[in-house]
Amino acid sequence: MAEYQAFDHGYATTIHKTQGATVDRSFVLASATMDRHLAYVAMTRHRDAARLYAAADEFAGREAGRLVAHGRAPYAHDPTNRASYFVTLEDAAGERRTTWGADLERAMAAAAPALGATIGLERTGSAAVRPADDTERARQGWRVRDAAELAGAGLAAQLSRSGAKETTLDYPGAGEAAAEAFAARRGIAEAFGIRSAITVPRQPERAEEAVARTRPADRAAAAPAPETDWDAASAAECPRRSLFDGLKLGRRPPASRPQAEPAAPGQEPAPRTRGMFDGLRLGVGPRVAAAARPDPSEVPSPEDRPTDRLEPLSAFEAALDRYARAHSAAERHAAAGLPRLEGHARAVAEAGQALDAARPGAHALVRSSLEHDPETARAMRERSGRDRLGPLVAGLERERAALADPAVRADRFLARWQDLEAQRAALPGAEHAEARGAVEGRMRALQRGVGVDPEMIAVLRERAAEQERAAAQERAVVEARVRAEALARERERVVQRSRGQDLGLEM
């Protein structure tokens, strides 16, 4: 939360929700509830790479923890007991567990773990030993393993388990009764010698059909029997009901459309019901064939044919499509008024690198095209998929042709420079020093870019000379206007003086 104001739930979903989805990269968090079926779904959603994350403390088992203490001491720290070796581990929750065993001393000496290290204790089975009293005893063997090794083994065991679906109905009780109930539900009761005590009455319809199928002499013997327990012997004696028993199919020919009843003398016949295909005429002549020909104006253009859309993209087109998808996702996020995400910026940067790898300089070209070509920006914003690639490629070609003209490059440089100067002028005072420094840094970078473009420098110098000449001409015009106005004022003053002298007045 220190870096992001909100989380987009599109980045983290459950495994069940991602079934059928395909992404470029997937990141899977393993849990103790996963099995091999969920692991298969989660680890097959990617095109390029899949990364599995697992918490070591979740899969290392209860025998793993941080080594707190170990050594020889009276068993259970009771002075009345004999000395034994102990190892005390602390789990992530701060709970400490002490394990005692004579073989632990050998195992700890062989592994030589440091205090504070995360280790695990693994039982290796019991072995017969002969202590000093020459009495053979069984001693539990131990092995000290690294926690990461234990976590890896636990993760492999967890993600490879079958995960067969089980319910509480499979285990209704304990002991022989539970086994018998389980076998009865799975249809293997006979293998255990179990007979059901469920009473099923015979259906009269089944008995009558059995009597009808027997000979007359045997019908008396085939009379319905009283209700008995349903077991395997009675099931073998009773004829098995077929899937189609009781199905009666009519033997009459299918009725055609109902005919109207004949009208009585002097009455109008009832109107005949109109059939589904009444009035249908199927022509096979030349006119029909001509009418079936498509209008040449309606024939799809080559770029709209589905077969062309199925052609694989070139490496450059695939890179351009990847960049377009990343750029569109970031722009939609910004248009919604949401803060800029690091994931979007990283996706755009990686897509730009892939674009430059497919065609050097394409990343800068597509950014310039999006900034100065309205058609390219509109295609990026309003189109998607293959429909967007054509206008984007055309926009890149237009931008390449525009940048080949030094005059266009000079115009864009001047516009950008004036914009940066306006931004710097709008940030006065010490409180805006950092922002003003960032703007000045972009201005210096813009100047360095001009130094490697001699053609644009020549255009800028020529325009500067033109501006200087225009300024000089404007100054000359202003000076001439000032001189003319001064002469006019002087002439007016002389005229006024001469008129005053004629009248005898001192001016």
C-alpha cells in the first residue's frame, strides 16, 4: 500500500476462474489446498513463462523451524533422567518445540548448522544398537535437512497428490461397519460377502410380462411371488428389464396434413389449412443460377477475407501488436483517472524493447507517430487486434517520411522548445525548483539531440538568419517611421513659426 493506492483484481484470480485463459506470463502462488489437477491448470495458462511461488514455512512441515538451542541435557530437563541430546526449533508463530534423541547428536555434528539457521529434522527409521549394558535396543535415526529442501519435497508431494473427490458419506463410521457401508455404495458388497437387508416389492407389471412370455404350461409356476428379500440369487432368477421394455410404437402410416371435411350440400367448403411449403418453387434454370451469383460490389476485398486474417503475423507485426496492447491498457487506465501503475510502465517498456529488436528504431518512431499523427492515435484508441495493425503500419510509414524532411524536424523542435520554455516560466520561485530543474533537464536533452542532426541545424540557422533579416527590416521600417514622424513634427513647427512671424507674434 506504500506504492499503490489500489489493487486491480484482474491481476490475481483463482485457478478455477482462469480455466481456458491464456496469458503471456503467469505467476502461481502454491497453497496446501492444491493437487495435481489444480497445479496442471495453473501451470499451463502461459505462452512465454510461468513462475511458481511457495512459502517455505507452509510446505516444510512441522519438523522445520529456526534453530534456537541444541546439546546434551537430562531428558525433558529433569535432573532425575539420564542425559540425552535435544534440539529446540522455533516456528514462524514463535512456538518452540524440543525434540529428544540419542542419534540427534550425530546428525547435528554431521550437518553443523549455525544457531538461527532454519533447518528440519527428518526421521530415518529405527535401527538396532547395543549400549554399554550389552542389551540390544531400537534407536530412532535422525537426519538434519535444510528447510528449503524440506519445503521443496513437501511442495512436490502436495502438487502431485491425486486429489480424488471424497465426501463424509464415504466414511460414516469407524471399523467394519464403515467398510461394509463403503463397499455397498461402491457395488463391491458381494466381494466382501455382504447381503443387503433392503426389501424391494416386485412390480405387478413385471410379473405379468414374465407370465406372458412363458409357455401356457409354465404360467402357473410363473405367478407373482410374495415379497422377499432382494439378494443376488433373486436377482439372477428375475429376468432383467430391457431398456425398451414397455415402449409401444404405432404401426399406422404417418398421417399427412389433415383433410378438410366435405361440405354439406349448399354450404361453402371450409378453408384448407396452408402448409409450410405451399407456394415454394424451386427453379434450376439459367435465371436462378444468374440470381445466385454474388454481386461484384459485395465481394469482400482481399484484406477482409477470413483466410487472410488467419495468416500468421510477422515478427515485426507481432511486436507491434504487443506494444499496442500494452499502450492501450495503460491509456485506458489513465483515462479512467486511476494512478499510473508500475506494471503498465514495465509492460510498455518491455514491448518497446521487443519492437526495437524486431526493427531498430521502431519504438521511437511509433511514439512520435502517436504524438504527431492524429490518424495513428485514433487507430490506436478505437481499433484492436489485426484491424489495428494496418493503420499503425501506415502511420509509421507516414511518420518515417515526415521525419526524413529536416524542415519538419526543425518545426517540431521549435514547438517543443517553446512549450518547455513556457513550462519553465510557469514554475517561478524556490518552491518549484525541483520541477523547474526537471523541465530544464528535458531542454538540455533536446539540445543534445539537435547536435547530432546537422541537416536540422542548417535549417535552424537559415531560419534564424531569416528571422534576423526580418527583424532588421522591421527595425529599419520602425526607424524610418520614427524619422518621418520627427520630420513631420519639425515641418509643422516651422510652418507654425512662419505664420507667427507674419502676424508679428513671437513663437
